[in-house]
Amino acid sequence: MGNRCAVIGVGQTRYQTKRRDVSIAGLVREAALRALEDAGLTFKDIDAVVIGKAPDLFEGVMMPEAYLADALGAAGKPMTRVHTAGSVGGSTALVGASLIQGGVHDRVLVVAFEKQSESNATWALSTHLPFNASLVVGAGGYFAPHIREYMRRSAAPDHIGTLVAVKDRQNALKNPYAHLRIPGINRQMVESTPMLWEPIRYLETCPSSDGACAMVLASEDKVTGTPAWVHGTAMRSEPMARADRDTVSPQAGKDCAADVYRQAGITDPRREIDVAEVYVPFSWYEPMWLENLGFAPEGEGWKLTESGSTALDGDIPWNASGGVLSSNPIGASGLIRFAEAAQQVRGMAGEHQVDGARTALGHAYGGGAQFFAMWIVGAQKP
Amino acid sequence: MREVAVIAFAQTEHTDHDEGLTDFELIHPVIQEVKERSGLSRFGFTCSGSCDYLAGAPFSFVSALDALGAWPPISESHVEMDAAWALYEAWVRLQHGDVDTALVYGFGKSSMGDLRAIMTLQLDPYYLAPLGLDQVSFAALQANAYGAGRAELDEIVRRSRADGRNNPRALDLDDPSGEEFEVEPLRPYDVAPITDGAAAIVLAAGDLARELAERPAWITGIAHRIEPHYLGMRDLTRSPSAEAAGRAAGVGKGPVDVAELHAQFSHEELILREALELPAETVVNPSGGPLAANPVMATGLIRIGEAASRILDGGAGRTVAHATSGPCLQHNLVTVLEA
């Protein structure tokens, strides 16, 4: 794992449908300045910048790191652009951490963003390449069959997805940065919204958000303020076209979790992790990932959701921030998970703070549920 | 830093037209070739570079993953940059000490669209892209600012194309001729050709590199720097980011037998020679360089592969590779390789 690394600053923008008041550069700079302020630093103190976002077609700006170098104070420094599909926000944090763990730099600024209002993500995801099958369905249409297969295998009752949708939006009411803040959110409200992709209803999906998230990472010698220590980092990828891969509980997710738990010395994630920020863009992915990440035995993830274990006052809160279901600037969504995990162990999560959180999981996935990025952060030095 | 070396390199026979290959079909042979050359079938880390805008569709790297046989699942990442930056990420990952090998690859089919117009989309989307300034036009601005002599530029192109004809992987291009301008002062032959292709490199650390290769090409320095985006804020007659990266990588700490420069326009070679303070005796782009084959997103990685090959095959003792990104050499990565 290399040298020790810690999160010493976090900055987020208020996520919303359209940020008409700022350019893309203004948006990323807002998050970066907040992260620097949190760390008590300025751009001058930063050795390198790592930026991540989902496909360039989402804004229509190709390789935007070239244009954003000025706004992020990167001139004269190394700058790297990461793109690993939906997991990219998580991967961006890991590439930044890697620079410190590898002993190359002492202070790295990582930033991820999406300004979905500049384009149309479902359109950008539905292009048709020659000699390839195009589903023309966006992400929801792609994942819905996997969810139906999960429901068949686990015999989970139909209302589990609704419970997740309500729980995450209730958490979002406590998070000032969250996009969807729906007062009085309840099951009836979710169940009365239109069915988009059976079994996913409108309020069981993530919103389209504009937003950016940034973190300042530091080597042990350069830690200032309240650090969240990195205890483990892992990425895993598997091919889209492998005939016998399990798209409901992908092997890459299991392997990635096993790797990051091994590094952090975790043998029983449900007991040893205090709070998890997990990439749940469609409600049913909470029970699916509860199993994939080893928080529940196969077929029983939905029981944790149903019993309230994953609620803010449960024994293993998932997505205390409101999660991807409440804010989804796609390329930043993974980094927000990683940053919120860090805020929890720093004791700086505000109203959605989980009391006494010492160990937290940040998780992101992407592609056809085939790219995974995870980290474990802790209040204590590893 | 931990000792890391290039131990294997492979590239496609690049073409100036679409051969109807999918990304998978383009990449698979070079991946197989570096696996055979290195004797490795699994790698501690994998990283690639590509660009969605060349294919005009999102996630070009997703189908590429199918070319790797990524099963069981692999530890893998991707940069939306030239694959030279993927190599940098892999080199950093090898510094952690827990993995000893890495696979790096890059690919691009610039035949699929109008590269010159596509590169416009890399500019500031509010203030620059709407002006329609295309890639050749902004390169011409730099050529004009630098004030390169026509005879000097012609000689660079003549040498590059002659070397390219001797390189079975590069395109067969005639000696430069013609008086017309593409965008003054650049003639059509000053511009790197449209090319489809892919390349792959295997990195190994320490004793494993010595075991797997007779003469590993050790990376003794590697660094990159970016500079401001707006052309008006930059001195276009030089490349301060290449200068800084070259100093950080330690180019000047020894002789440079060969330099492979990512010059996509003939005048860029002159700017880069100065930025990297290359001695007069250094052989530049013996492969023909980008002016003889420019598979965008792999071109920078190929420079590292070619510079490493001169060491792997015993022909050179110390070489330099350069990769670039962004308009007018905005972002530069420099690698020093030693026997």
C-alpha cells in the first residue's frame, strides 16, 4: 500500500439540476477552493492535480483537463485526467492517493465533476457504434433486468426498493449539499410516481445534477487539521462480454471488497465498519451491494434494508448523506461517496453525522457493473 | 524511487485508413505480443489511454477491456489522455511496492472522424471552441510565433518520412513536396498524418525486470507538467512545461543517444529540442516519429516504446521520450530511459 495518506480537506458544491450561474471552470473551482479552505491551504501548496469525470460527451468538452488547468491552479504542475465510467469519482481519489502512497507527491488536489445541464446523459449513453448492439436505453434500462433477476433469486418483497428511496431522501434532508430534498418523503409518495423501467419508479432513480467535489490528500508529514486516514484502496475491473459473468453480484465487486478489507484488517464488514457510502443509483442496488460487499449473506441483503439496519439510526448506516439517489453529478458521484466517508470519520459530516464513526467505506461502480473502486478510511492512523 | 523498467513493447502496423477493425480487434494482437515477449500472462496493474471523441461514443475503453482476458477481474484504471499518462500512472502504482508488473496500452482510430475539427472540442467551450479555431490553425499560430525557417521544417519532414519508410510499423510517405499551405505557414506535410493504431508496454520492477529482460530499459526519470490553456497567456515560442518536465526527469544529467519526440507538427520538434536542451548529436525520432505515424492516444506511448526499444535492442545507452497533450504543447511528459 506504500506510504501513509490522509484526507485533510473536503469541498462540495450544492448539487442541483442547473448551475446557470457558473461555467464548468467556475463549478470545479468552487469545490476546489472549499477543499483548500478546509485544509487551511491555497493552490500554491498543491503539488499535483487529478481530475475525473464521466464520458466527455456529457458536456461536449473533450479532455477538459486542458481547459480546466487554469481554474484549478494546475499551471506548472502535473495534471491527470481519470475516466473509468461511473466509478470514476472513486478512481480519481485512488489515483490521487496513489501519488502520495508511491512517495511521488506530498499534497494532491483531487476534483471530480459533472455539469449535466450542459448536455443530456441518457442521449450520450445511447449512441450506436457500427457493428455493436445499441440498447438505446440509458443506464436505467440497462440495470433494470439485473434488478429483476435479483428479486427473482432472493424472493425479496416488492417494496424494498421503495424503502431505500425513502430512507436515502430522509437522510438528504439533513445534508445541505443534497440535490433532492423532499419534505415529508414517504412510501406513498414514491409508489405514486411513474414506473420508468420495471421495477424502478421515478423516485427510485438518481437525479441529474450539476456539481463538483474536491479533496486535498496529504502525506503523513504534511497532515494539517483533522485527517481521515486511508486504510485501504482497491480497484477491480471485469469484461463486459464474458458470457458467464454474474451481473447481479459481479466478481470484480467481491474481489475489490476482499482486497480493501484485507488491507484495512476487516473481517466482518457489518460489525467493523461504522458507516458506508455506497454507489446506489437505483434503489434496489442497496440490497444488491449489501450482499456483494459482504454485509449480508447472499439472498439476505434486503432483510437488512427492511429491518432498518441501514438507516441513519441503524447498526450499519448506508448513505447517511442521501447517496447517489439524492445527488448525482455522475463523474463526481463516486468521489462524493469517498469524501462523505472521510467526513464521517473526521466527525465533520454535520447533521447526518453517524455518532462515533471511526471506520468508513467509500464505494463506486460503473460500466455494466464491471468497474469498482473502494477505499476504507479511519479516524486512527493505520 | 523504486527501480522500474520497460521490458516489452509492441505496436500495430499503423494504417492511414480505417481497416474495419473494432477497438478490440486493434488492441488484441499487441496485448498478445507483449504477453509473449515478457513471458507474463497476468499483471499487478493495468492502465490504458484512449479518447471517446475519436469514436464519437462514450466508454471506448470498456470494450477494450474485452481484449485483455480480464478474468479473474483485474486491478485496472484508465486515463482519457494519451497512454503515455497511463504509463505514468502505472509507474506511480509500482512505487507502492506491493505489485511488480504493469500492462499499459493505448489505441486510437483518427480515421473515424475529422480529427482537425474534433480537436477544437478540447478548447474552452465558452470562449474558444465557438470561434471554431481548429487544431491545424492553432498549431500554425505557434509555428508563426516561433518563426521557423521553411528549409529547416522541410528537412525535419524529409528525415521523418525517410525514417518512417524504414520502419515497418510506420506509414510509407513520399518525400515532402508542393507549395500550397494547409494553414500558413504550415504545409500539408508539416501535419502528422491521420493514422489508426495501438501500442502496449509491459513494466516490471527491480529484480523481476532483470529476470524477464536481458537489457531492461530502466526509467530513471519521469515527470509531466501542464501550462495555462489560453494561447494568449503563453509564450508560444517555447514550451515552459516541457522545460520543467525535462528538468524534473533529469534529461540533462547525461548524454542523450536518442530522443523520441511527440511532435505532431514539424515546428514542434524545434521547440522541443530547445526545451529539452537536447545535444546536437542526439538522434531525433529514428522511428519516423509522429510525422510518419500518429495513432492519436497511442502516439505518446509509442515514443516511450521506441525510446525503450533502442535500449532493449542494445542500440543505445540513454534515451529520452516525450509525450504531449492539449493545444500547442500545453501539457508535456518526459521520460528518461537508461540501460
